[in-house]
Amino acid sequence: MNPDYHFRLFIAGHTHTARRATEHLRSYAQLLEDQGIKVCIEVVDILDDLQVAEDERILVTPVLVRKTPQPELRVVGDLSLKDRLFSALELPV
């Protein structure tokens, strides 16, 4: 499957904020999929792999990275503000 959007969510452990960000991302992905848009989601816990955090230059969590389409875009926070998130990541409403 070649997704239209590939998102990578970086979290640090199983905190309340990490769970909220993950839940929000999954619900937004469902909205996109309901429009026929293919979405790939990766959730990366940097506590399990500190090297990936260094490689991706992750300084805070949670942070969502739109890997594709290019350019790569990033949003920090629990992803609770849907309109701002969609605007920042240039997603269709």
C-alpha cells in the first residue's frame, strides 16, 4: 500500500499525553480514510529506541511528523486542536 499520507508520532512512554495524542491521531486518520485517503501511522516510543529520537532530531514529545507527502512537517502537542493540526499539516478538511 502506498499511502497518501505517512505519519510518525513520537511519544515518550505511556503517559496520559501520549495516549491522548495517539487517540487523536487515530481518529483523524479515520476521518481521512472515510474520504478515500490512504493513511499510514507509526507510533514510536523513544524510550524503547533513543537512537531514533537522535536520528529524527526529536527534542520534545509528543511530536507528529508528516513524512509524506514532502515536505516533512511537524506538530508538537497532544493533537487535540483538529483545525489547527489539519492546517499545519496541510490536510484536507
